[in-house]
Amino acid sequence: MTSHENNMRNAAVFAESVRREMRALPAEQVADLTDGLEADMVASLADSGSLPDAVEYAHDLKQPLTAEFELLVIGALVAAGF
């Protein structure tokens, strides 16, 4: 197996792990957040030879969603007079 083929396999396994960590989100949202992930990870492997931790990576991808949700809750509470 060539280095590139090995990188592609490792990137696919990594991307599946990230998607599994995000399984609580709607499928469309997961697809949007992880679009192009395999290609990005193949490039990362070619450059640095390593991948980030899948759990941490998934957490980082979800952070903007958490912040957006918190703002929506705060807005609802303010609108309700709390």
C-alpha cells in the first residue's frame, strides 16, 4: 500500500470517528460541518504525518453551534422578561 493510499484510509477512519462523535446532531448539519474532511485530513497527513484526536476535533467543530444555541436561549429569556 502506498503512503497516499494509507493516508486516504486513515483519513476515512478519522472522518467516520468524527461523524460518530457528532451523531446527536441532525445528519444534514453533520454533513455540512464535515464536508471535505477526508481531503483535509489527507493533506494534513501528507504535511505533518499525524491526525488530531477525533473526539476533540468533533468538539471543536460543534463549538459554534453551542455558542449560537446559548445566544438563542439568552435572547428568549430576555424577550420573556427574565
